[in-house]
Amino acid sequence: MEELNYGATAWMLTSASLVLLMTPGLALFYGGMTRSKSVLNMMMMSFGAMGVIGVIYVLWGWSMSYGADVGGIFGNPFDQFGLVGTIYDESGEFIIDGFGVPAIVGVAFQVTFAIITTALISGAIADRTKFSSWMVFVALWVTLSYFPMAHMVWGGGLLSGDGPFAGIAPPIDFAGGTVVHINAGVAGLVLALIIGRRKGFGTDPMRPHNLPLVMLGAALLWFGWFGFNAGSAFTADGTAGLAWVNTTSATAAAMLGWLLTERIKYGKGTSLGAASGVVAGLVAITPAAGALNPVTSIALGAIAGVLCALAVGLKHKLGYDDSLDVVGVHLVGGLVGTVLIGVFATDGGLIFGGGLNQLAVQIIIALVAIIFSGVITAVIGLAIKATMGWRVPEEDEVRGIDLAEHAETAYEEINS
């Protein structure tokens, strides 16, 4: 029996709480970016994900992520259904993992990842989506896309160090480049295409209604992300410290990269650009936080900041309505971070003489994540479109989705 490590346990409980805070932070970030008539609905999509997944994860989510392997794709949902066999051993003592942390604390940490990942998708479909359809999507998508992806990468499945691609080089996804950001980014793109564009997209101004709210949300996301990345060391040690410093360095560099890009393109650096650059850097360093050093983290962050700043304009050129830039930030940032591990990783990276193997395997796992998430999301999205329907009536979209879907408005003067 493993001995309880009080320091590691305290850190993991703290990390779980920090990551849980990220979803209300995301609600503020997204809420500020929408128009004033949609802010409550946007925030409710994040809180709705917390409600649904907080229940589902205990029932079958943990088991599908970390239970007995089924074909390298997902864990058996009945293996530890309802956390049976997860909390206590046969003698009634708490099960302790290899880091000296009770297994139930691991459940607490991992459920917060499932929540924030699913909530991220909502930004791509703002202003036009039925809340009931979103809630059904949350339950289906987290079950059919997130849990299997978590198992494939972290649960000993297809994309893990025990999978078939490990023969090239051990795949690296420290805290969720594939599981979280590519997964959510692809899902956002697919749903944006299935649901269609907002009325007035490309012609009407759809500026963020509250930039201070956006910046507050970004600040909470940055704060919570220390639990996300440093917590993924699963103990309080040097790797956690490295992940913390790398997270800060990359995020700062990405913010500067985004602002510089804006300055060159538009002549001004904006508060929205600063907040978006922060998130882009956090996204990019997520898979790489334990594999890079602080200097290469700065390089990664700067590259991500520039590329994501350029990528958010693709929706206007290509005609898809990714309302709050889930594709430009999370898909592109997740790809940049996942792939460039093969270049910048201290152990096995191209610039450190590691050859092309690590780069090759990072590209492979990114492509698998794109295809898997894309197919699963398309099936779910099309099924909901054919049954419940996704969109609110056009008059409700124009009047305001807050009033139509929740019988509330965020600001009283809107109806005065």
C-alpha cells in the first residue's frame, strides 16, 4: 500500500480547485466578448456544462477515461461505474496512487478538465443556439469524444506511451493539447459549420460588449491554468515548478506576439488582443509545459501569439462563423503547441539533436485527434440538428437570446 503524501495531496486538491475556477472565468471571458443581448446565455452554456459533466463524470466518465481498456479507444464504462472500486480498497482504506495521492483526488482533478474542455466549444456557436440542444450535446460529446480521447492519451490507449505510435517516440501531451484544445477546437469548427452563421455575420457589427469582463475572465483563466499545467505534474515537485514557469513565460510572450501583430496590421494594440494573446499562450504551452525549458517556452508562446492572431481572421475569409474564435485560438494554438514539442522538447526535440522522430509522432497524434473529434462531433451535431434542432427562431436571435431562452436580460436598461 502506498503511503499518503500530504504535500502532494494538498497541491492536487488546490490544483483541482484552480481548474474548476477556469470555467466561471471562461464564462466571464466569453460573456464579455458577446453582444449584450446574449451574455447570460453565453455564461449559462459554461455553467450548464459544469452541471451535466459534474454528474456524468462520477457515473461513467472516470471509468471511460481510466477504466479497463477497450480497443485502445476508451475505458469500460462499467468497470468503475459510479466510482465503485475507485475510492476504497478491500480493507476499506482510501486507494493511494503512485504519487501518494488518494485516487478520489485524481477524480476531482480530472472532472474539471472534462468540464472546461466541453465549455470551450460554446464560444464557436454563440448568439444562436438553443440551450436545451446545447445541454444534450454536452452529455453526448463528453461521453463520445472527450472521455475516449482522455483514455487514448492519458489512460494507456492508442495515443499514449503504451500505444502503437510510441515505437516512433513516446507521444507527449503534458496537460491536454490533443485531449482539450484540438478536441474542443475541431468540435467548435464542426458545429459552426453545421449550425450556420449568425444573422448579420459579416455585415452587422458584433463587437464585444464588455471588454473589462473579457480581461477579468482572461486573468482568472491565467490564474486557474497554473492548476491545469503545474497540477499535471500530479505532485508538488520540480516538474510542477517547471510547468509553472513555462506557463508564465509562454503566456507573456504570446500576449506580446499578439499585440505586435495587431500593431503591425492595425496600428494599435487592443485590450481584446492582450486577453486573446494570453489565452493563446496558455493553450499552446498546455501540452508542452513539462517538456520545454523556459527559453524555448518563450519561443513557443511568441509563435503561438502571432499565428493565432492571424488565424482569427480566417473565419471572415472562409465564411464560417466561429463567433468567439475557438478555432483561431484553441485549435490553432493546440496544434502549434502539440506539434512544436517535436522541435523544442528538451529531450528529443529537433533543435536539441533529437532528430525527426518526436516531431513525427506529435504530428500523428494531432492528426488522429483532429479526425476523431471531427467525425464524432459531426455525427452528434447532425443528429441534434435533425431531431431537436440547433437554432433559436430568427426573431429571437434578433431580439436577444437571453430573453428568448432564459427570460432574463443582463442589463435592465435593455428593456427599459
